[in-house]
Amino acid sequence: MKTAGRISLIKPSPTLTIQAKANALKAAGRDIIAFGAGEPDFDTPQNIKDAAIRAIEAGFTKYTPVGGTDELKDAVIAKLLRDNGLAYKRSEVIISCGAKHALFNIVQVLFEEGDEVLIPSPYWVSYTDIVYLSGAKPVVIKTNAGDGFKLLPSQLEASVTPRTRAIIINYPSNPAGVSYTLEELGALAEVIIKKGIMVISDDIYEKIIYDGQPFHTMASLGEELKRVSLVVNGVSKTYSMTGWRIGYAAGSEEIIAAMTKYQSQNTSNPTSIAQKAAVEALNGPQDGVAAMVQEFQKRRDVIVAGLNAIPGVTCLKPLGAFYVFPDVSSYYGRSFGGKTIAGSAEMATYLLDEANVALVPGGDFGHDDHIRISYATSMEQIEKGVARIREALLKLS
């Protein structure tokens, strides 16, 4: 049977593919260190689970409004004002089935064939495919490790063409943990305003930020930026609620209305019970978030030190999220057991086969010299996994 041509433009999510493969190998009895998962290894806080249980017991198990309940929209509005200094109305907020769903809805209602969307790399693996599915063209702007993988204003300006509609910007970022100072964002904002493009700001790792840095979303830099910005966030990473599938977006009333219309014909409303849990997550105690981030920062310091101690490996210290993105390209061209490592895909396969370590090739994020490692796992697993990687790399000749 023939499938639509657009399906050939995209690939399965490599992060989910790696995680599924690691789980299958574990089930088969292999001692796999899983560094592929993009989700916190902490449990969802009890108060959030209790809110979901209360919702079930109260019979809150039916359809809700397509764009989410007023109660959850109000919690999002309060969060954006409290944390980001941004004021929105209910008509300027939509609740979706995860932040990925919100991003997909945005791209579908804004872009079409002939449009270009700028995406700094390294980028989250789904951005390019989401843009392709709208008929638009993703234009990748490759950043450099020497600049901390930060997008420079000169790079942004040089990449804008008459077809450019928007830029997708994510910080703290997946996969490199990049974040920006207020001054750096201001310099990018000047180009954005000058060129008249939109900003899709993926803030999903907003709270997972280290070393006492403040977080600033692009829309908070002034009313002019807010008018051209769509803020995307969710509860998955901050509250360890990846499986609950609640994300949200805030922006102009016209765009949010179009997204709601589109959502009405693909998923309808997000799960009623998960919406109740998300209200508790946003409105309830936040002390568990700080404790989780503190633990992630400890893990970051250990894994960065361990990777940089491996001869030929260089790893920048991420400023947020829970990934490292080491450069392992000094081992490309080397061999073991008759197999040559030509790039990040072969490296990931080799480390899984030889070291029982599952991670994601950097090529899927736009930088083939690198691999992505999630440190959303225990300190014991991190230390064991880094030792296995070291041993396997040093076998290559």
C-alpha cells in the first residue's frame, strides 16, 4: 500500500528508538547502562499523584474543552506571571498533549510550503521533522563548541531570507545544555525585531538550570518581543511527568485560536485526569524541583569530569537540562573487531555492542562529531557507564 510522500521526509524519533532497544536488551538479560532517555529518573511527586487520584474518584474522567480546562489555563497564566513576568489571558493559552504536541500545532497552523524556519544546531531531534511535516523547510544554523554552542547574532542575521518566518530556540537546550544570558538574548532579539520574524521559544527545561543562573524567556524582553513570540512549556521535565502528556503554549489570541481549532480535529482535549495533576504541579509546593535540580547538578559535575578524563574526549559543562554532548571524533577512523568507527551512528552502535551502554548519535542532533548522553540516572550508573565508555574507546586502534 502506498503511503503519503511526506512520511518519507521524516524518521522515527532516535531517542525513543534507542530507549526501546535498551529496554529490549535489558529484558533479554543484558546489563545495559541506559543513557538515552530524555526524562528525569525521579518519581512524580506524591501531591501531584494524589491530585490525579482525587480526580478519578470524583469522576473527572470525561471530555474537557479542547484547549484545556479554565482551571489549568489559570494555573499556567499564574505561572507565567510569577516566574516570567508575562501576562496572558485564557484566550492566549492552550493546553496540549505534551510540549511536542504544542510545537507541532504551532508549526501546522503557521507554516506552509515555501516558508523557512530557522533551527540552531545542535537541535532537539524532532524540530526538523516537525517543520518538514508542515511543508516548510527547516534551515539549520550550525553553532560551534568554541562559542559554547550559542547562536551568535551575526549567524542569525546571515541566515534570514525573505522566506524566513520564524526561529525555534530552545534553552536550556537538548542536547548540549546551552543557556543564554539576558545580554545574549537581547542581542538576538535585536536581530529578530529588525528582520520581522517570529520566535517559538521551547522552555521545557526552564527550571533545570545550574550554578544559580537566572532564566529569561525571550518573550519577557519587552512587549515587541512578546507580540512575535510563542512560549512553549510543560510539566514533563520539571515535575517528572513525562508520561502524563501535558504541555502548553502562550501567544497571540489569533494563533492560539487557530491551534485550538487544529487540535479539535487531531487529539481533542488532553487527558482530564492529567490536567488536574498539572494544576497541582503548577500551583502546589515547588520544593521537590529544587532538590531534583541539585541532584542533577551533582551528576553533571561527575559525568563531565569523567568524560574529560578520557584521552581524546572533550565535553563542555552544560548550563542546564540533563544531557552532556561530548566530542568523540578523535576516535573516528579507528577500528575494533574488524569494524571501523566512521561517525556517531557507528560509535553509538559500538558502545552498545561492546560496552553495553545505550546513548544517542550526535548526528541526529546535527553534530556528527558528538554523542548525547543523558545523566537522568543514578550516580552509580553514571560512574559505571563512563568507565565502560572509557574502556571501549581505548580498545579502538
